[in-house]
Amino acid sequence: MPDMTPARTFDALIIGAGFSGLYQLLCLRDRLGLNVQVLEAGDGVGGTWYWNRYPGARCDSESHSYNYTFSKELFEEWEWSERYPEQPEILRYLNHVADRFDLRRSIRFGTRVAGARHDEATNSWSVTTEDGETLTAQFLITAVGCLSTANVPAFPGLSDFQGRWYHTGQWPHDGVDFEGKRVGLVGTGSTGIQATPVIAAAAAHLTVFQRTANYSVPAHNAPLTPEFKHWVRSNHAELRRIMQSTPNGHPFVIEDRSVWDVTADQRQAIYEAAWAKGGLQFRAAFRDLLIDKEANDTAAEFLKGKIREIVEDPATAELLADIDHPYAAKRPPIDSDYFATFNRPNVTLVDVRNAPIERITPSGIRTAKAEYPLDIIVFATGFDAMTGPLLKMHIEGRVGLTLAKAWEAGPRNCLGLQVAGFPNLFTITGPGSPSVLCNMPVAIEQHVEWITACIARLRADGLASIEPTEAAMDDWVMQVNEAARSTLLPQARHSWYLGANVPGKPRVFMPYAGGMARYRSICDEVAAKGYPGFMRCT
Ligand code: N01
């Protein structure tokens, strides 16, 4: 009788079947011929797009750039319907990719990884699932996403709430019925800003609890025209070239002009045109918006002026425009009628900066000033970003060193890809890489391809393991810090880029802010020079 026991030993294990895990699987299995298994907690592919099904969930990258570009055929055969892809459409795309490349047979769904331990004697990783099973592999690749560990603030009283509550990143698959309900939404980051107009249109009343006011630029979402779709299909190589050469991996070029090269009137006209165009491109109006605070102030004032123009009630407008950080120093949201939603009679804005949420009561939310009766609470309160998904698993490297211990003062690694003491562990879009500062598929393709080439080279050289030296890690951490310091990004003190949204988390600027193109060339040079700063062992 054939042995039906599932295999437990592999060349490589990949954790996660989102954008990064799928492509990593394809590269290692089909290009290098390795025996690969993907472990995925969800019951389907999609990662972020499997879990984030909240109302209004849509990508802020323009659809023609929010896909893989490694395959011209795949790029040309897939057609997006709108300027920004909605969550169900992205999920359809990733399912299409999984089917097209026959990936599902190498993915184990409904399997959450609890921990991983490196065994020096066998040079292998033992990965334990929450079901108690152990699988081993020479290489371990985390494809767990940067924003996958939901942050539900520890408000006292939440367990006594008599209504229903949800975190946007763990949204029920069969949706939430808001009709006739009094809804409270906590959080005004990109997610809260996307969800607010949609929930307001469905609920009896929506109360938005704002701790930090935020900028937002209109998305101007619309169906794509046949002409545009044709243009995209005909320009795979050029679009790929632009996305790979710009700092943020988007398909537009940052204008090569300073805020100070133009007159105040010209600047106003440029901002008006950028506002009319909409989307993340607003940042590209001038080259110095993220490095010169006074230059940034001109954009900030323009955007605050727009809030005051749109929002009819002056007190609400002032609260929304009372923004404490430079424009785009936090991830800049884009929206569909966010500010105009506060003109609806069924929407209230509550300031929880000056009167914080004190507790959740059985019937609603109580702030330092008042109590708000609610049937449903939506927490759009973000994520334990970047390090959270990695540290949630118990990862133990050489001589019992845990990742939690290695990173207790903040993440330390080399190129955002590898950590000393953790041989053959690769972290796709890990802290210390451009990741969240970049259009994610571009960052993901670059990491996956670098890891694939690294493993191929290791095997070709007859070597068994690779890990960075402590000195190379120190040097990279310094470069990550320097890159952040040369921008205005660390000036947003409440930002999740700094870990500031999670109490007790070390305040370290996590992503690499030197730009995707520069980062790519650093990684390419390391590979071309034979991996200096890395120990490659037999
Ligand atoms: O989370 P956030 P998000 N009491 O951390 C507030 C990506 N994304 O889910 O700023 C009261 O940005 C918190 O207040 P403050 C994108 O990269 C992409 O919105 O900490 N409020 C903030 O207002 C994005 O940046 C897309 O003072 C509390 C909000 O909750 C990232 O995901 C769409 C609180 C959290 O904002 C995360 O965005 C959406 C408390 N105790 C998101 N704790 C697309 O492109 C937190 N808050 C599709």
C-alpha cells in the first residue's frame, strides 16, 4: 500500500501564501526545482487581501502597478476594472495566479505556524504548526506580510461590550450588516479613511473616534477605459522599468523640481492639478516634499485648506485639519469622499486626543468627556507592523537565540533579509527593507528574486548555509537609520513606521527609506561581489 503520510521534509518551507509566498514558491519550486511547501494560516491564498475584507477595502496603488511583472504573459492577460483595485478583485487576481502556475498543490491551508527552531547538527529548520506537527527544511522563508498582526488596543471593558466588534484586518467573510445600527469607528489611518464613507452610507449613525488627524488626497477612482487597458497591455516593459527605477516603486516619476523653483501662484496651480489628478502621485509634485520641512509645509497648508473648504461645520473642519505631522511622514491615505462624509447628518467626529477613550462600556465607548452608545465598534487601529508577524512566531536560531531576544531593542538584520544567528532564514519585506514605503509587489518581486538567486548560488557553490555577520548587520542598521534621518519621516512621532502605535514596542524607524531603486542596487552589488558581509558555509 502506498504511504499516504504527508511529507515532512523539504528543501524549503515558506510561511504565507500572499503576494510574496506565491511568487517565492514559483521561483524555488519551478525555477530551481526544489522540494517546497508553503504553510498558510488562511483557507485560501491572498494574505493581506484574504483577511482585510472591511467595507471600502481597496488598494492605494494604481491597479496597473499592483500586480506581478515577472511574467509578461500574466501581465498582459489580466485586466483590472478600476483605477484602484478593490479587495475582491485583488483576491481574484491572486487566485488566478495560484491556478495559472499550479501553485495550490504545494500549499497547505489552514495551517498556522507556531514556531521554528534551527538545528545546527543537521543544518535544518524544524517548523512547528499550531496543530503540533513538525516539518523540516534547509531553508525557511517568511512571507508573512508587514501588516498582518492586528492591533486591538487593550481598552478596559471590551469583553463586556454587548454589541459586536470587529478589527478591519480580521473582517468576517460574510460581511457585517450595518443597517439601522449605531456604529463607532476607532482610527483614522488609511483603513479608517477608506471605511468611513462606506459605513456612513449604510449605518443609522457613524461616530468616528479620531486620535490623530490625517491628510488625505482624493483617489478619483473610476472604471478604466478600454484605451487605458490597451496602453497598459502594450507597455509591460516600460511600466516595469519605471516602477523599478523610482524610489517608491510606483508607475510615475517624481517631478525634478523644488518647491522653491516656482512662485507661490505656480505652486498653488501645481497642487491644484495634483489634487485634481488624485492619488499617491500628489507626493510626486515636487522632489523636496519629504526632505525639506518648509517645502512640506506648503503642501500641508494646501491640504489643510482643502479640508476647510470641503467640511461645512467649522469646528469639525478644524479638528480634521489639526494635523500634527508633515504631509506623507505617515503613510499618506487616499480617499473617496472621506472629508465630505462629515457633512452627512448621520456622522459625528469625536476628538480622542484631548479626551481619550477611557473604556468600552457594555453599551458603547466612554471617553474622558462623554459616553457614546453603540451597536457595533469597528477598530481600524492598525497593526503591530513589520516585526509583529515575525515575533508572534517563536523563532529560535543558533544556540537558543530567539528572534525576540535578538530584536528586543528593535529589529537588527542585514538588508532587511537575514539575521545573524539564524542561518538560511530569509524574511521577505522584513524590517530594514523598503517594503511598506514602496508599492508592495515591486518590493516583493525584488526580494523573492534576490533570495532565489542567493539560494541558487549557494547550491551551485556546493555550500549549505548563509547568514550575515554581526558587523554587516551593524552597518546595515546604521544605513537604515541614516536613510530615515535624511527624510522627514521620523518627525511623525505617532507613526507605526516607528512602532509608536503599539505600547511597549521599541521606537525604531523600521523600513529602509533610501528608496527602492537605491536599495535594489545595494542588494545587486552584494550578490555580484559574492555576498560580502555574509558567511557562506559548507
Ligand atoms: O492603521 P494605522 P491602518 N485610541 O496604524 C488609531 C496599509 N493600508 O490600518 O495615529 C485611539 O495607520 C491611530 O491613531 P494614532 C497602509 O500602509 C493600505 O489605517 O496612533 N485611536 C490611527 O488613527 C497603512 O498605513 C491600504 O494616534 C487609536 C489608527 O488607529 C497601514 O496599512 C489600505 C488607538 C490606525 O492607523 C495601516 O493602516 C489600508 C487608540 N488606542 C491600509 N490605537 C491600501 O492600500 C490606534 N488608534 C489598500
